[in-house]
Amino acid sequence: MSNNQKNKYPLEFKISSAQLAVDSDQPISQTARDLGINHNTLHNWIAKYSDLDQINQKKMSNNKAVYFEENKRLKKELAMVKQERDLLKKAVA
């Protein structure tokens, strides 16, 4: 492979493509098709140009938000179930 072929895409394109693939909700292979590049190439760019710590932190931050909302919902549900239990205890007594 000649040096000219190896540098077919500018560095900015590679980095932004990798970031787009990571941020997107669609599969990496679909993002690669949309960009007109091979999915293996995009996987290589993601591995090379993505800051894995940043990606992991973003995923963890998204997960924290989901867990926070679920925890909030479950606390409300628990309070309602406790009220129902207390009402049933009073009705039996």
C-alpha cells in the first residue's frame, strides 16, 4: 500500500467519524455505511482515536441517570405499597 493510499482520509474526518460512531445510537456498521467507509476501518479509527476513558465516563454518566430515574420510580412505588399494606392491616384489625 502506498503512502498516498494510507492517508486517504484527513485526520479530522477520522476523529469525527470515530466520535460520531461512539455517540450514535445506531450500530457502527450502519454509521460506516452512512459515511461510505468500511466498518472495519471505522472500528480501527474508534480504537485509535477515541479516548476510551471519556467514552466509558459518558456511558457511566448515562447509566447513572437511568439508575437515578429508576430508583426514584421504585421509591414512589414502595411508598405506595407500604400505604396499601398499612390500610390492609387496619382493615383486618
